[in-house]
Amino acid sequence: MEISMQAVKTIFENIGRYDIDENAKNLVDEDIIDSVDMMKLIVEIEKFFNKSLDAKFITPDNFKDFQSIQQMLEQAMN
């Protein structure tokens, strides 16, 4: 399944983070998102795709930017 960048943006918007766009980098390292945001993203991802996200995908590296989230979702949701 190919995941669009718009899908990733929608997931961020669904948790109220309209302030982050696809050009943002180092989301975790620069404290743009924190552990609470990551948990909200995980819950929203699971609702969005109607599928649980395997724990092995829940790493800071997979949430560092939109591209890494998109790649993780393409692996996780297939």
C-alpha cells in the first residue's frame, strides 16, 4: 500500500498539530513532538488505517519526519 504525504499530514491535523508540515525535520530530537504527541499519532494511525501498529515500528527514528513516518506506514500497513 502506498501512503501519501497528505495522509501523514491528515494524521497530524487529526491530533491538532496543524503547525507541522512535511518539510519539518528532527521532530523528536528538536522536541517538536514529544512522547504524548507520539502516542496520539499512534492512536490516530490505528484509527485512520483501522489496523494496530506493531510495537516494533514505534521508535523515535520512525517519527523523525514526514518521510520516515510515511515509509514506516508503508511497511506497517502492508
